Amino acid sequence: MKRKIVVELLENHEKVNFYTIRFVDEKISEFEKFYDKFDIEEFETDIDTIVYWIDKIGEIGALDRYFRPEGGKLKALPIDTSKLRLYCYKLTEGIVIIGNGGVKKTRTYNEDPLLNSFASVLKTIGTFLVSRINTNKVSVHNNTLYQNLIFSIEILHEKK
């Protein structure tokens, strides 16, 4: 199914700008959906750990060692032991797209239909953005994305 998405600036840090994605027909971003769905008391340590790593990556840069490798540019937070996984797409060492995630119940995200859908959507959007950058339809300057950041893309594995 084709869906229209917008890539929005989430947080601006010294070394990294974090972006998130939002489906145009929805009010909140994928990151906000992730953050809003967890009971703060039950997952406080896990959420604090993810926030810590976002801040640290923002200060130091999006080095691979600060992420869980999920295949290519698809990454996850936190690197520490956690019940949660937040999926990210490392566009450059200065630009990270943060998507959605959930509770890790399986060995790999591919084994969990919900986590697989979040990772697949983010990978599709990230790959699409890379192609737009390579064809100069989106430009990058000082860790900021410029030009049209609203796209219609084919989403194959979407779960809400």
C-alpha cells in the first residue's frame, strides 16, 4: 500500500540531528508512538537508557559502536541489555532517522511480526532517502536534510 510520509526533525544535537517519520494522515510521529505506548514505571530504566544513548550519540556522533547492528544502515537502540528496541536508520554519522519499536521477545526482529514491520518500514524509508540524496532530490548540509521531505512510498509490512 502506498503511504505518504514526512521526515521531520526530532532533535538537534551538537554532532547529530535526529529525524523521525510521520505518516501524513496521522498526528504523531513513529518515535512518539514508541514513547507513548510504554508504561513509564514498568519500562523507566529501558526508556532512560534509550534517552541516554540518544543524547550521547548526539554529542559524540552516530558511530556504529553505539548501536545494535540490525543489518546495513538499520540499527537499534539501546546497545545495553534492555527489554525494548527502538529502530533507527543511520543515514550518515551526523543524521539518524528514528522510527518505532517495541518489546523484544524474540531473538531477532524478523521473528516478531510487529518488530519486523517497524524495521521494514524504516529500512524502506531509509533506502528511499538514500536514493533521493544520491539523485540530488534531497540535499544534506551540516547534518541537516533539505528540499522536499514528503514522500509517497510503498509500505509492505505495516503494523500499527
